[in-house]
Amino acid sequence: MPLEIRIDDLGGAEVADLLTTHADLMLSLSPPGSCHFLPLQGLKVPEVTFWSMWQDEALIGCGALKDLGDGTGEIKSMHARQHLRGKGHGRAMLEHILAEARARGYTALYLETGSMDGFIPARRLYEAYGFTYCEPFGSYVEDPHSVFMSLDMQAAA
């Protein structure tokens, strides 16, 4: 059962449903003012590339990469269906995004994720790929419910 990761135009009902599931999960783990996921329309902007992940024609996950305009990018909307977590799907999507960032010549990648225990698996995944904790970037501000991470793409090469 090979995985297929493909650029998605965000036009399908299945993707919209998955993004609703993602938003609901984020809102169950973090206060609304501390949730920084992009809604469907926020992912439909030129600076964001969105990928859906499929296995046997079933949508199982997603991920996005936002071009920050300065030679760096931000990982957004990483999500795998709950019943499939721990099976390498998040790793597959992260590796896909990292490969795209390398192909674009990005010097660094950034991300924001939650500081609560429910986000420990996500933070461990990013740590395993060399991401380190950093100060808020872009328009983010300090928030006790958020952690910020970065990856120096040149050092990671």
C-alpha cells in the first residue's frame, strides 16, 4: 500500500473535512487565541503549497509549506488521521516538505506548534529531524501555549 503525496487545490470535500478535523483537534488542545492553523481559505494563497496524502484512494493526511518571502519557509497544517498516527505518515509528509524546501533553496524552515502534552509527538518528530527551539518568528509573539522551532537547511544537508 504505497503512499501518494500530491499537490492539492483544496477543492475537494474530503480535504475540507480533514482540515475541519485538524482545526477541531487544534482547538481542543489550545485556547482559540493560541491556535495558528490556517483555515481552508488561508491555505489557498499563492505563497502556500498544500499537499494531501493518500493510501489506497483514502485521504490520510496533509501538510503545507508557506514561502516566507526571504528564502525561508514555514511548515503548516501537518496532520495525519488519528487512527493512523505512529505509522510513519507524519515522517513521510515531513520528508516530502523538507525535500521541497531543499529544491527551493530555502536556508531555513520554521514552524509553530503547541506547548501542551498533546503536541509531544509532533515536537519529537521535528526534533528527530534536527529542528531546534527558537524565538517567535514572523508575526508570531510569545505565547505560553506555543513553541517555535527552526531548522537550518544548510546544516541539515
